[in-house]
Amino acid sequence: MTPPSAAETEQPLAPLWRGLLVYRVLTLVSAAAVALYSLDAYAMPAGAVAVLAMMVAWTVATGYGYLGGLPGVRDRRGHVAIADVVITVGVMATTPLVQTPAQFAGDAPVMGSIWTPGAALACALAYGVRGGLAGALALSGALLAFQAHWRAEVGDIQLLLLVGVTIGFASTVLRRSAERLRHAVASEAGMRERERLARAVHDGVLQVLGYVRRRGAELGGAAAELGVLAGEQEFALRTLLTTGAAPVDVHGRRDLAAALRMLASEHVSVSTPAQRVELPAHVVDELVAVAGAALANVAEHVGPDAPAWVLLEDTKDGVEISVRDEGPGIPDGRLATAEAEGRLGVARSMRGRVHDLGGTISCDTGPGRGTDWTISVPKREVVA
């Protein structure tokens, strides 16, 4: 299967923009030919020619803007589309000035004729359904304002609205499809890279860590502690190569579940929902740091081999993370005493981070019953 090109993923609407330009050129030629053929019938022939010249110049300018012919203009296509509507309405507004009363009363085409709907199509491509509808309404209003018999324009207005909404819907679908394609391509590339790294690391780093773990267990003493650490790093590295880190998408969001799973080790069990739990990247980083601080407290105060459990729940109102161990528990008043003595790891590293996110953190502990940290952050805060 041929991989998608950069244009297909980064500029999915490029063919439609090119098609719009072709439409503008063809309709410009048609409208100009009709106007020049009946130029003697206009009240101001020179004015009609001036309007046609402005249409030609604006078609060239929008061609550069819509196709990215000028440096930096490609990112401002929406602004060019809005200006297109304004200029097009201005062209239509010249109709009572250049036409004779007989032409105006006889329902002659407005200045611009079939060239004018291109502005609504541009808004539809730039802003989707809402843009197409807004552009079509603006041109419809101008059509009603500068035509003597508005009833005759109802059919044209209906067609204009229908085309604007249809093209807007098509552009929205193409953007979403391109975004899904980018995610799929990035995921496939990440998987291939992990496979490559896994082959290279398996023959080197993982073999050494496994040997250190086994040899440390055989020697005992300080070597055994070193072996335990090597085993944890081996487990973490294997997890990273297998699942990969949680990437940041185009909207600046990460999967909290995938990020928490990176905390798993030989002694730490992590349970998360099967589906993605997407939050802003900075929120995910803070919550993972809080969970990591709780696990560090377990390793320091309970022991490096002490088991711990991390549980993530995606509730209706927010997310909740629980970090639990089966150690001796924290004596009453110990946290307050540590804070008074200047050891602010829990107060600032954990509570401070959670409070900054608008959430709450609680500790259920006691002698002989372990410690259970519960971190809750409401979605009204984390989606902001």
C-alpha cells in the first residue's frame, strides 16, 4: 500500500482550493464576455469596464491567497475568504450605478453574475458549514438588495445556500479524515520505531539489566539492591518499548491512561480504562508527577520492594487516581509535622499540583492499614 503523501495529510483541501480558482477564472471569463457583449446597454460603460477590471485583479489576488502563492498567506486563507465576500458584495453594489433603469427594472444580472458565488464557496472551504452558510447569506442579502424583482431570485438563493452548506460539510469531513490519517501515520511510524529500538535494545541494554538483576540476587546484600533496581529499569524499558510514551496530539492533549501505565514496574500495578482518557498535556504531566511522588514515598518509607497499586477511573464529572500501598501507614500528625519542619514534598509536590488544577487530594491512612492517596480533578477544569 502506498503511504499517504504530505499534501494528503497536511493540506487535504488543496484540490478543492485549486478547483475554486478554476471556477473563479471560468466564471470571470463568462461574466466578462456577457458584460462586454452588451456594454453599450449600460448607463456607464466605463464604470462597467472598471468593475470588470477590479474583478480580474481580485481573482488574481485571491488565486495567490488561496493557493499559498505568497509567503505566509496560506495560513490566512480564512481572512482572504472574508475579504472575498466583502469585495464581492461591493461588486454587486455597483449594479444600480452602472446599469440603466431599464436594465435594473428588467431584472438584468447583477454585476459579477455567476462569478459572485465563489466567495461563499471560499468561506465554506475555510470555515466549514458555518462559513459556507454565512457567506451564502451575505451574498443572498446583496442579491436581494440590488435586484428589482427579488421573487425571481429565490431559486438562486436556495441554490447558493445549498452549495455553501454542502461544500462546507465536505471540507469539514476532509479535515477530520486528514486528522485521523495523520494520527494513523504517526502511530504506525511510532510502532515501527519502537520495533527497531526493541531489536537494538534487546541485544544490548536489556541483556545487561537482566544479567545484573540475576547476578545481584545471587550475591545478596548491596548487590541484591542493585539487582532490584536493574530489574525495575528492565521492566520499565520493556514497557516503554512495548507501549510507547503517550504522544501529544494536534490539540495539545495526551492520553492519561497511557502515561500512567508508564509507572508500572515489577512492584507497581497500574489499572486504567481500556479507552483513551484524553486531557490537556500539562494536566497529564501534573497528574503523573503526583502519582509518581506518591510511589516515591512508598519506596522510601515502606521499601523498594513494597507492592503498590495505581488505579485510574474516568468518571462522568472528572478523573480520579488512587495510589495505594499496604505499608505501616502514616502516623497521625506526621504530614503536618513534616510540613512544619520544612519537608514539603507532600504539601507542595502533591497537594500544590492538584490544587493548581482545581482538584482535590485526600489521604486515607492509619497504623497497620497502609496508605491510599485519592486525587480527583473535575473535567470542567481539565478541559479548559
